[in-house]
Amino acid sequence: LVVDDHTLFRRGLTALLQRDPQFEVVGDAGDAGQAQRRAAELQPDVVLLDNHLPGVNGVDALPALREAAPRAKVLMLTVSEDERDLAAALRGGACGYLLKTIEGEALSKAIRRAMRGESVIAEEMTGKLVAAYRDAAAPQATPGAPPAPLAPSRLAVMSPRELDILRCIARGQANKEIARALGIAEATVKIHVQHILRKLAVSTRVH
């Protein structure tokens, strides 16, 4: 099952995989909700899952997707090289994390390895995986201590829409006010806020 919000990419990836007689692409999906329904219906052996999906992103969709198809191996296939996305994907039950720069033959090998129960991590992400676990094991900040300065890289991983919403939060606007100002649904704002909190590694809007 191929899950990506770009139709052209889904079609190209499907065509690439179908060149290999060992693979059959049983379906595709363009967002997390559709992916969950298709996974429950088709029960695929492998799900290739993009992270940057509209609404709920791939990492956050992992629990529901794995519940819909418990036997499926979920491989993230994304452009995100953020170690936080990598760590969250592995914690969420993904068996691998691949980048979209991967060559076709290497992707085929990665899928076969995943089917054998192996964990598959893009070579470019190996060092970041170590860093993510090292950061997770580091001592927590002292309660009441001033927060660490915001690293520019944290802002770099945000989408333009997330940055718009972050600016509104900084001005003290509530979700309803943000929705009205940006012309989007309040539920959509709530989802973006969740993503922003996770990417900034904070737990509340006040932080």
C-alpha cells in the first residue's frame, strides 16, 4: 500500500515497484484517513508511508494504521531528515525510515529486508538516530529553569502554515481566532498546533 499525498509520486512509485515480479501494489492513499481505511480493507504486507500528509501526518497516523493492519510492516518513505520524526516513527512502530532520494533497487532491497523482520534505516539517518536516542537519555531540564534558546533547525522543519500559526500563538490568539484569521477550520488549527508542539519539543502553548 503506497501512502503519499502527491498523485504523481504515488503513480511513479507504483510503476517502479510493479517492475519487480515479487511485488504487487494492492492500493494507494492520499491521506491518513484514507490510508487507514485502505489498510483495513486490503491488509497489505507492507505500507510505504509518507510523513507529510494533509491533516494528520504519517508519524501521528502510525498507531491507527497499525491497528487497521496489524501484520503490515510500515516503512516511512519521506523527505524529512529530522531526527525527531525518525525517533517518533520508530517509537510509533515503523520498522524502517527511508528517504525519497533512495534509488529504486535499494528501495526494493529495503522492502524485502522489512519483510524478513529487519529494521531498515536510511544510511543518511544513522547518525541522527544515535543523536536522537542520546538526546532522549540526556538529563531533563530543571523545573522552573528558563527554556533553552530555540534552535534555527527547529523552525526549519516547520511548514509555512505551521509558521503562520506559531506567529498567531505568539500573539496570544486562541484557536478560534487563528482559524478566522487564516480562513481555515478550527479543527485544522488544533492539528497544526499539535504538530508545532511536537516539533518544538514543548508540551503546552505557554511553553
